Amino acid sequence: MPGWLKDAVFYEIYPQSFCDSNSDGIGDFQGIISRLDYIRELGFNALWINPCFDSPFKDAGYDVRDYKKAAARYGTNEDLIRLFDKAHEKGIHVLLDLVPGHTSEEHEWFRRSCELKKNEYSDRFIWTDFCFRGTGNLGYPYVGGEAQRPGTYLLNFFKCQPALNYGWLNPDESWKCSTDSEGARSTIEAIKDVMRFWMDRGCDGFRVDMAASLVKGDDEKKSGTSRIWREIRDMLDRDYPECALVSEWSNPSLSLRAGFHADFLLNEPHSPYSTLVRDYQNHAGRIIFSDPCFTGEDPEAKACYEDHSFFKMDAGGDISRFMDEYLKLYEDTKDIGYISLITCNHDTVRPSFHLSERELKLFYAFLFTMPGVPFLYYGDEIGQRYLSLPTKEGGYFRTGARSPMQWNRGKNLGFSDADSDRIYLPVDASSDAPVVSEMVGVEDSLLETVRSILRLRHSQSDLQSEPNLQIVYMEPGKLPFVYRRGERIMAVNPSSGKAFAPVKEQDRDPVWKIGEGSLKDQLLTLDPQSFVVF
């Protein structure tokens, strides 16, 4: 386990939207470098940078054209290496976004794979053996009629993303190869080579996109895919012991045993995690971008969806809907890796969509005092809003969470000096759009609340990644929620009324708080919308 993960707090950067240093309207590596002091002083000591490799950007970089070449829109390989170096000088680790399940259809590997004549890349992707053969009842999307080769090829997601070949768990047709076939083995070695390439140049690890998507076939427990990741983990432990692997899997019981150091819990509809701040997803059905309620075009938008999020005041939320499932995962995995909680990410509607600033503060205080390795998405520290935007680079409804970082009241809110019609996405045009410059140094601002709780986390080993969670008080339908980590007791009350809980502890004083609370005579009392660390 990389030692630096024990006190790691990650800041996720969508590079095209973070900071434009050369006035071309798109964020870049130098822009990130120019903001490293801001990131570090806020309390973040690790970065996750969304895909920054060469790409035609049909899916915002998750369609990689060359794994070993930085995208020109961000800079050169040398610029990315300089970013690693500058971050390390400031005590910041950097994860790159690895996309191992598919490439772009423009990748040279795939172009060669499409050729009629057999070559070393013919089996780098998954092809059937006949131009009119699909995938049967397996449900995998596929494309035919676009290559010299007389077969169809499987997709991993969008049409632009042909699936790399890691074999089939139980091959039952001639065109399906096994996981130990020459084609599957060459793919595994190629991905290892990519990882070694960037580790040798200063990268500190990888967030792995669609980590469970490698081996195909009926495999609920993902045994084939897990074997591959364990092999890769063995290579990293031997050659790069401080390399961190974080998976997009949302199943820590599988992913951590497969070799990952941490796994995200994602905000998918009907997931326990969605009940914390995005419960509206569980009642609205499929999120439709054109729905005026969802995009915020309706002035009564916030009332359009039923919402019982725990951190939304008086919404009838219940922390046990999240914690019951979380505790099962925590107990199962606490000795083998970390569970990562996130404020948001590039695929998720920003938490400010349905939460007030006070509600966001309570949510962040909870997230940053829980075990594991937490992640904050750029702009969430200022309550940046989800915007109503047309799709960009395959973003669809997600595009609204990818708008430029809002630094100040200058041109394009400080993101870029380019003309507004040239920037990657429009900025928030509201007169009260939140900006960094108006929150820095303001004691009660959301940004300073984030800085303050992270300062506490870093100063107290009890509040870092260590698996030391104990539930002190949690009753279905009741408040407050009280939990303990080492010598620290945390209590949260998101409601508009006072909350009380019996706590068998000696009298304690608050060491950090939002609102007010007390712990005297074995009775914990919390004022409305309060979070207190005793």
C-alpha cells in the first residue's frame, strides 16, 4: 500500500475546463501548474487529472488515440512531466486517468486491427468471424461494415470506442479467445507498458476508467478481470511500490481484492450513495437533458423532483439508507484498501443542484471526516453550479457539470482571456455566480469551510484514511447521526430543529463546528443544520 495514501485528499481536475494559460479557450497543463499553490493551500495533496492523452475527443478524451502522447490542446509530454515535477515540489501527488477497456477508433492499434491481412494487432480488439455475425444474446454493442476485415467488432461504450481484447472467461465460439491467448496477453502487456511509460516520467498512479470492463463473458464476480488486475498490481508492487491504483468500479469487495488500493462509491440512481445528496435521481426516472426541471430553466426547478436526500434540510432523508450498505462494505474491506467518497465528478450533476450552501458545508464536513481517500471535484469548493448546456464531446447531460472553473469577476470569470465564443464551454452568466476571489479569506464561506475541515483532517491522524470508524448513534428516521474515529466524535444534524442523542461519553468540548452543539452529562445536543467535532 503506498504510504502517501494514508493522508491523501484528492482534487479532481477536468483539464479542458480548469485554467487556460495561453488564451486559446481551453484549459491546459500550464494552467494547472499556475494553480498548484491554490490547490495545496486549500488542503489538497493529490490530483486526479481526467484523460489528457492524444484523442479525437468524441468522448472528452476517454477515446484515446495514443496512450503515450499528451493531447496537443493541453501541451506536450514535456509540459505534463513538468506538471508532475512542480506538483511534487509542493508535496502533491498526481494520478492520470487510464482507459484500459477501449481505445479510439482512430488509434493505430485499431487501424491495423481492421486490415484484411493478419498482423500483430489483428487480435488486439474483439472481432467476430463473419460480417453478419453480431454478439448473439450477450448484449454487447457492436459495429460492422466499416473495415476491410470480414467481421464485426465489439464496443465498450460509445461507437467511437472499440473494446480491447482481454479474452473471454468461457469462450464457446471459435472467434472468442481465452484470457491466456496470444491476443489477450499482448493487450495486457501493452497496458502494462503504458503504465510503466508514465510512471517512469513522474506519474504517481492511475484512476482506472471502467475497471471492471476487461474480460468479456458471463462473470458476475469478475474473476477473469480480477486476475488481470492482480497481475498488474504484482508488477507495480515490484517495480513501482508507491504507485496508487484507484478504480471506477463501485464495488470495493471485488475491486480491492482485485488489487486496487481504493474504489469510488458512485452516485448512480438507486445506489445507497445517491441518498446522501442526489436522492432526486431515485424518483425522477431517467434523467433527460431536455427536461426543463433538470436543466434549471424552470424557475420552480428545485421543486420538480421528489428529493429525500439526507443532507437536504427537512427532506425526510435517513442516513441509514447509506450507512447500512456502507458499513457492510467497510467491514468487508477495511483491512485491504480504501473506500473513496466523492463530492461529484465529471459524470455527475454537481451537488449544488439541489443543496444550499449550508447543506453543502454539512455534506463536505461528513465526507472529509469519514475513513478512506476522499475526492473533491474542481469548483465544488465554491458551490459551482450545474448549468443548462448543450452536449459537448459526448457529455450530454454531464456537460452541465463540466463548465469552466470560476476564479474571479474578470473575463470569462478568470478561466481564459479568449473571446467568450472561443472558450471550451460557457461560464455561469449569473450575476451571483460563485467565484474563488470572493470567498478566499471570508471566514464563513464555503471555500474556507473546506480549507478548515481539511486542516483539521491533516492535523489529526484519527481523521485520515485509517479504518477506525465506530457508530455512536444511528436510529432509522431519527437525528442526529453520531460517529467516532479514534478520539474524535462527529455529529451531524441537517434538519431545521434541534436534535438530541444519548452518548456514553464524558463531557467534551467542540474542536471544530458548523453551528452549535454540546456534549454534557452523556447527552449530545445539536442545533439546527449543525456539524460538530468533539
